[in-house]
Amino acid sequence: MNIPNCPVGVFDSGIGGLTVVKELQKFLPNENIVYFGDTARLPYGSKSKRLVTKYSLENTIFLNSKNVKIVVIACNTASAASADFLKQFIKIPVIGVIEAGALLAAKYSKNKKVGVIGTKSTVKSRAYSKYINKLDPTIKVYEQSTPLLVHIVEENWINKNITKSILKEYIDPLIKLGIDTLILGCTHYPLLANSIKECTKSITLVDSSTAIATIVQNTLEGKKILSNRKTKGYTHIYLSDLTPEISIWMNDFLGENFIGKIKKYNSQLL
């Protein structure tokens, strides 16, 4: 097995993790990528840590069957619940989005007040607070649960007026606390970035997708398993369920005819 040319494995509870895939494609165009979206069992954010860890383990086993050389947890809830466990379970590197987002937030914040929006499980875990305060204990971290946002993205309600009202309801309390930096603590949320910017004005938004792509690149280089091929890598997308709404969303997001390439984006049920 030629390990440098094995694919990068990425999993998420749904399709939001494709924001991470896009950044990986940009930073590492010669890498093959295998993505698994557990669309049949989303959302993870309202489930127990034990169940999320079980799902994450199954997702990782699936990716491992594709001979991946690294696993990227493109799900904040799964990162918070299972990253440490998965790092002990498999021998290949495991990288979660939370550590990437925390690094950027600590770097960007000037007044040392950082806000986080995420799922119930992510906020309950206080994983961002823990990571950020390891980097800088003087930073105050305010975490806000925003469970409706995942459904809004999955239902492709991104540009509806009601979405802006919901965002304002969620984010206004954080603005009143004086934050200057806001972590989009779910890989679905960057797709709402334009609407979030309207609510936050001058506040810096942290999208961990960019940060995690850099960390993946550094890890592959450090392990000497960066792809040595000269051609553009492929991206294979597997989903545990495929609904009409997801098909429409992926078609818009990927900028290509999803239905016309159904063989490329296979559905895989665990």
C-alpha cells in the first residue's frame, strides 16, 4: 500500500462537513479525499456523548475500510465527544475541528472576549472554552447553543427571512456581552456566514474549515505522507441517506450537476 497516495478521510454528521472538504481541495489539490456524511442519523447535536462516540467510531471504521491515511472529524459535536477516544483507537492521525477553531479565535481576539455558537452537545461539553483557555487563560469564552441552525442548512433555508430573525435571536446576547470574535462552532454554519455577518457587523468570524486544512497539511508533511502525485486528486462522497433536499443543497454547493453524477457520489448505509 502506497501510504502517501492513500486518501484523506473526512466524516461529519451530515453534509456541512463539505465546507471542510472544499478547503482541503483548495489547500491540497493533489490529495484524494473520501467523505462520509451520516445523513441518516443526523443531527448529532441533540444526542448523548455515548451515542455520538458510537457513531463516530462506526464512521471511522468505514473510512478505515477505504484505506485512509488520516481522519478529519468535520463535526464539532463529534470532535468534542470522541476525538480523544478515536486517537487512542486507531494508529493513523485524527484531527478535530474544535482545536483548529480554538487556535484561530485565540489569535484573532483583541479584547479577549470570544463567542461560540454550536449544537447543544458542543456547547454542553465546553470544549471550545477548554481549548481556548489552555492557549490563553485570560480569554473569556461565551458559548451559545443554536440547535435550529443545522436544520436550516440541511433544509436549504439559508436565504429565507426567518433565518435572519433566528440568527439575530441567537447572536444578540453574545454581542451584548462585548465579544469581538465569534466561532462558527459547527461545519454547517459557514454556509450562513453572510447572514451572520449582517447580525455581527464588525465582529471577526472564525471558520475552522480553513484552520483545519492547514493543520492537515502540516500533519501530512510532518508524517511524510503528503501525496506525491502530480495530478489532481479525486473526491468520493458517501452518504448514509440521500433525500431530495440534500440533493438540491449539494448541487448548489458543489457547483455542478449532482444528479448527473450520482455514480460519483454514492450512498453508503452503515
